Amino acid sequence: MGNSRQGQQAGNLPSEATSFVGREAELSAMGDLLLTDRLVTLTGVGGVGKTRLAQRAGAEARAAFPDGVWLVELSPLKDVASLPLAVYEALRLADQSTRPAVEVVTGWLSDKRLLLILDCCEHLAAGCADFAQQLLAAAPGVHILASSRCPLRAPDECVVSVPPLPVTVAGPRHGAAPADAEVLFRERAAAAAPRTVLTEQDGAAIADICTRLEGIPLAIELAAARLPEMPLDQLRQRLHTRFETLTAGDGPGRQGEPRHQALRTTIGWSHELCAPLERLLWARLSAFAGGFEEEAVAWVCSGGPLDSDRTAGLLSSLADKSVLQQTETPRGTRYWMLDTVREFGQEWLCGLGEERRLHRRHRDYYRWLARTGHREWPAAQQVAWYDRSTAEYANLRAALECCLADPDPRYALEMTGDLWFFWFCYGFQREGRHYLGRALDKAPIGDRSPERFWALWACGMVAIAQGDREVAAVMDSACAVLADRLGDPTTAAGAATLKGARYAANGRSDEAVALLGAAVRSPAFGADVPTVRFMALCSVTIAYLNLRAFAPLTTTADILRRECEQVGEQWYRAYALYCLSAAAMGTGDPAAALRHGTEALRMKWRLHDTLGTAMTLETLASALAAADPEQAARLLGIADNVWSSFGRAQAGIPGLIAARQACERPVRAALGDASYEAAHSKGQETDIDTGIAYVLSLETP
């Protein structure tokens, strides 16, 4: 059962939120280098625009990389061991095996032609160099573009230094075009202060500001963001004064490298011009990893003079000053800090003596988020929880590390167990095994807490999804022993469900039915924890499918579907529909199979369940095989495109392999090899989103 991630698309580059200025020469050179050199590293100081240049260069080179341009953001990572996993996640792979992430990544990329952008490598430079060597050796069609404040020092690395933007010297320019730095200042000033009209006569002042700021884009943007508060001449004068009185090491932080003086001085000046509560919030926001929402900020950052009801206004004010970046999402505004700005905030947070307290508050907020997700997931908000939990993954990971560092093991056990839906249903099994294993290792021998039980249960479910029978059996046994000792019906139902799910996944369908078949007919079984009840019903339904016992399958699947509909649950409901579709084929009703399968596919794809999507596509192909074999072959091609993200066709599950072969044989026989391959290729060469949309557009009885 397990599931997975959104299907593969041709890259993941974000859209540009602001205009891109200058860099024509660099982009022209990069266009050639990305084709001839397989490892190109952009180096330069913080704030010089390496990330924007890398993304723009990648976008312009997209045509040369048919398998896409993929951005991997490394700044949230704390150790190099997480690097292959970060690449795995960025590529949206869904391999559920227990193979190391680096093996899965290199194996999947071995026949691809794509560009991988590794952004912000400086804190992992040596590890990035080793990873790049390993990847480039295994995948001859892959090219890497890295951004780093220092070279990676890898063999055959082509290092490209990113200079500041050209500046114009103050004074008469005799009709010369403004330099890129001045163009950037004018564009950002127009966005920040649309009522302030900068004329040609302001050119000297703008040129002087840009020269003083050494052409560093982030420094220029921070300065331009001040125009709503002061006229240009005052901005110029105050900036001069600030440079005369400040050094690069101003504030409670380390001395900056020489080229950092302009940027750090500008950030320090921007900090000084903030109101006291804005400065305090800036420092406290540095506790977040990645982006954050207003609700999280109110929880984590309030306290003392900073009331929670003031955070919304302060966030907006910091965004207006370019201290924060922002984007709109279905949940509202999401904010984040550029790395250099975050580092400045972290230094001030340490200087305030609040670092430990803020990280605990951050941990506790994301513990609450995990607990709430566990409670609300088996209901109508599953899509929203997918979006929210994946958006917050960097913060969840940081909170988990904080839990694991605490002497009390209950924090880590509770949070990893609460996130079972994230690990199991949303395709983060590798991450789940990593964190659940560490949390369980931290618990003392003989721990009889409910937190340990649910962590064991979650680890068992993840092991089942990965096909790791040995670990699943160990977790099953441990859950049974602990449930007996705890002596409550909820954990007893959980232990029985884990065992039944393991039996169903391992082909021991008779035992799964014997254990759970009668129990699940009682509404009381697992009623206190809906996820346990739904999992039990789902496992029994799949066991009946394996046994081709279509009458009890239909009865059990209808119970599951009805109970899911009552609360708006879709993930398990879609599996009930999948089983009903397969049962309809088994009883000779392809029209019903198409109806159930199409409804299941719509839900599974909306919930990013790649495994469920691929399984359902093959069931739909079976339903079309007799009436329209060409269409069936095309669907099998689309399914193979989805399976490719797993690394193994049919995820290596014997029952799914047999079902695929049983579908393909008559389709190939009806069409002949050449026509079959043509229709199959048409499906396989279609990108997954388009392919799924096509299938869902087909008319069904």
C-alpha cells in the first residue's frame, strides 16, 4: 500500500518573483559552459546574486536537457549525510525500497539528460564535491550547476566567479546608458515606492549609492526598499554616514570578509533603521528553517514586548523593507529570509541570549502541527495537509532534530509517531525510517509508553511500504508485546492492524482475513483511531482481492468506502474503489471497473499517491483491453512513466507484476508488437500530469 510523491515533471524551477536585471555576459558564457562542462560552480559573496543567476541560466538552458532542470536547495541541511536525500526529494522520486538514497538517485539518473542545480553549497562543499563525482560518474547525461561562496574543489570543476553588478561613477555620463546596478536600484525603488518618481537628474545620486554599495544586488535592494521612508538625497547622505561609522564586523557577530563590508554594513544599517519590535522579530525569525506562515510566527516569536497580535503588521513591514521575501499560497502569505539576512538575524538572536528558547518554541509549534495533522488527516483535509506538511518539511526536520537532541525520548517518539501519515501516505518512507529509527534507539529498554507504541507502529507501516519484511516483523512483534502490557483496546487494535497489514502485503491473505475479517465488521474496532480502523478495512479488502474472493471484498470495500465518505476521507476510500474496480474485472463487468477506477485515479493523483496512481492506471488498462486495446496500451505506457519514479516496475510486488503481465499479454496479442509499442510509447513519452489528465478526460460508462 504505501504511496508516494507527485509524478515526475520537466523540472522544478520556481517562477521569478521580481525582474532579472543585467548579467547578459555571464548568461551568454553560462549557456556554452553548461553544455561543455559537466560541473560548473558559481562562486561569489553572499548577496551577489548567485542563486538568481543559476536559476536564470538553468531556465535558458532548459531546451538542452529534455529530462528537466531541477533545483536542490541545500541551505536548510545541517550535515552532508542528508545531501542525497535532498536530491531524491527534489527529483520527486518515489522508490520505496531500503536501498541507500544515493544509490536510488544515481540509478534513476543513469539514463537521464538533465541539469541539477545545487544551491548554497558552501557549508557542505567537500561533501558536495564527493557527491558530484559519484553522480557524474554514474550518470553521463547529467550536468551540475552549483552555487557556493567558495569552490567545491572537485576534479574537472569549472569555477565561474560572479562579480557584483557594474556601477556608474557619479558625475556627468554624457548620454551613456545606466549601469546594471542603477537599473536594479530604479526597478526596486519603483516597486517599493511607486509614488516616488526618479528622474534622469537623480542619476548621480543613484550612481553614488550603487558605487558605495559595490554593486551587490542584495545591498542595493535593501537600500531601495528605504525610499518609502526617506527621499533619495537623505538616503544617500545617511548611507554615507553609516559607512563612515560602521565596519563589516558591526553587531554581535564575526568579522566579515573584505567584500562583505558593503553588504553587512547595509544589512546593519537596515537593521538599525527598523523599529525595535521589527529588530526583535527579525532576530527571532532566524529560528525558522525555510519558509514560515503568520500563524507559526505568532506562536514561535511572540513573548515579552512582542505580542502575537502584532506579528502580522510587523511581517508586512519587514517584507516592505526587503528583509523578508514573500509569496502567496492557497493558505495565505508565506515568508522567508535570504540566507545572508537570516545569518545576520541569527547573530543578533545569539547576542540577545534567546537562541535556545526560540528553538524550543519552534520545536513545540511543529510538534503541535504534527499532532494536529495526525488527528485531522483521516478526514476532509487530506490534500491541504499534503500541501502544508510538504511546505513545512524543512521546519519539521529541524524540529525533529531538536526533539532528538532532548534528553527526554518522549518528544522524538511522539513527533515521529504523529507524522506516520507523512512518512507512509505521502511517500517520505526513507525519511520516516531514518527519524523513527533514531527515536526508537533513543528510548530506554523497557519503555512502555504509548508514544513508543505508536512510533513502533509507524515504523512497521513504513517498513511494509518499503517491502522490508524483516523490520516489519520485528515492529509487529514489539507492538504486540507492548500493546499487551499497556492493556488498552486502542493499542490492541493498532497491533492487530499492523499484523494484518503485514500479512496482506506478504501474500498471507488467509491469515489477514482470519485475524481481521470478522473484527472489522464491528464499528467498534479501532473506532478511537480512525486511521487504524481504515487501515484494517483496507488490509482485509486487499487480502480478499489477493484471494479473488469478490463477494466479501465487495462487502468490506463498501464498508470502507461508506465510512470514509462520512468523514470526507479520500486516501483509503480510493483504495476501496481500486479494489472494487479490480473485483468488477474479476466478475466480468468492465464498465463498473472503469467507473470505480476513474474515481480512484482522480483521488489518488490529487493526493500525490504515486503507487496508488500506477496501480489504478493498470486496472483501467485491463478494463479497456477488450474494447479498445490501443487505448489500453497507451494507458500502460502512462503507468510505466509513473512506475519509473519508483526505480522498479510494479514496485517489485509479485501480485502487481502478475496482474500487469495478465493485462499486457492480450493487449499485445490484439495489436501486434509494432502497434502495441507505438501506442505504449505514445503514453510513456507524455509527461505524467498531461497523461493523467488525458485518462481522466476519457468517457466512462
